[in-house]
Amino acid sequence: MSPRVDLPQLLPYEDRWQPGIAAVIKAVYDEYRLTWDPDDYHRDLYTIQETYIDTGGFFSVLVLDDYVIGTVCALDRGAEAEIERLYLHRDHRGRGYGRLMTDHFLNWARNTGHPKAIAWSDKRFNDAHEMYKKMGFTVVGDRVLDDPDNSPEWGFELDLSRGTP
């Protein structure tokens, strides 16, 4: 008999996940030597209900053995659905979990009638950029964030009005 392999579950936000959410995102920030700023730039991670859910979006966690290993959320920007806070702990990359979370976002965007999905991603996150491109997103611009690191980002979009890519 082969050993049981547990798979992570994508679950809706609950307050009990908040410490794990902050921990996994901070781990990615530490990995890339980015500045953690809980009082300003990362304040949304401590007000998830108000920032994402109460404004018409969602916040989900990828949980394995009761630990948060990934996050994904969305903001309703009118005609556009914006994916936010897509993070996956480095120990769990390369297994399709980033795509799983992005598909979750795209399903939400389609089900809520958004004709376009957008994503902004730090230019250092090359694996995420490749995933977005494989999923049909195209690069539409770049910007520099007003965060503690003045992080450069690529902008991506996907036309959802044409069906599933």
C-alpha cells in the first residue's frame, strides 16, 4: 500500500488563518529581501474582511496540514477583476498550486461577470510571470510601486469575454 499524500485545500478566509497569511507572505518577502511593512503597505493583511470581502472581492488560503502555504485574493475594480496577494511558500512551488489559485481567481472573475482580469506582479517573480503568460495573460505595462522598496512591477491582463483560454 502506498503512503497517503495529502493535498492542500483552497479555503475561504476565516480569522483563524490571519497569522498564517501574514507568515507565508512575509516568508516570500524575506526570500526576496523585500521590506515588511505591517503598519502601512501590508496593513490590508490585518483587515482582510474589510479590505477584500466587504468590498465585493474574496480572499482564499491554500492550506496543507492546517498550515497556510499560499494566498490569493481579488478586488472588484468594476469591469476589471484584479488578482491580489498571490503568494506561495517556496517549499510548495512547482506543483501547480500557483495555477490552482489563479484558476480560482479566474473562476470568481468570470462568475461575477468581469470581462477582464488584471494582475500586477513584482518584476523579480519570474515564475509567476511565466505562469500568467501560459494562462493567456499578456503584458500590458509596467509601474513602480509606492512601497518601501519602490518595487518595479509588470502589468498583465486577460480578456475573459472570449471564454476560457
